[in-house]
Amino acid sequence: MSEELRKKAAEMLLNGATLLSEPCPYCNGVRVMKEGQALCTKCGRTPEKRKIVTEENEEKNEKPLNKILEKKLEALSKELEQEMDHDKQQSILKSINLLLEMIEKVKKQ
């Protein structure tokens, strides 16, 4: 390890950086991290940034759970439309209300 890297790593640790348990992917050296920036104390390299591929729904900021809840809501709405029994209508409306509350909670996350 070069003197310059040793000083930089020591300075980072003194300023609140943490030692990482995962070794450097390039040389298996010890790494320190501060504010999302990792530095290898052996080779001085930082891992290359890679774009993480996500599901299509997550790219649209739609979570899979949200999509499921909306499908259930649609199915219950159709069922309510066809139901003639007052008690069953009340039961369906309660379920719809619970689904709407759950959709709101999921959106806030």
C-alpha cells in the first residue's frame, strides 16, 4: 500500500468512514467507505458503477403489490355492480374500502 493511499484511508476513517467486510473486487484488498464512496487501501480503485436492471413495473414506479391490489379492486367493483343482495353489497364495499386504504399505504412507501 502506498503512503498516499494509507493517509487517505486513515483520513477517511478519522472522518467517519467504515471498513467494509467485502474485499476489493479487483485485488481483494481492504476497503473503506464514506458517503457512498468506497476506496481500496491496497490498489486505490473504486468499483465501477453499473446500472441495475429493474423490472418494467418498478421503472414506472409501480410496485407489483400495487398492481395486484388494483386488479382486486377492479374485480370487486365488477362484483358489486352485479350484486343485488344488500348484505353482500355491504360486505363488498367494506373489502373495497380496505383495498383502497392498502393501496394508499403502498403508494406512500
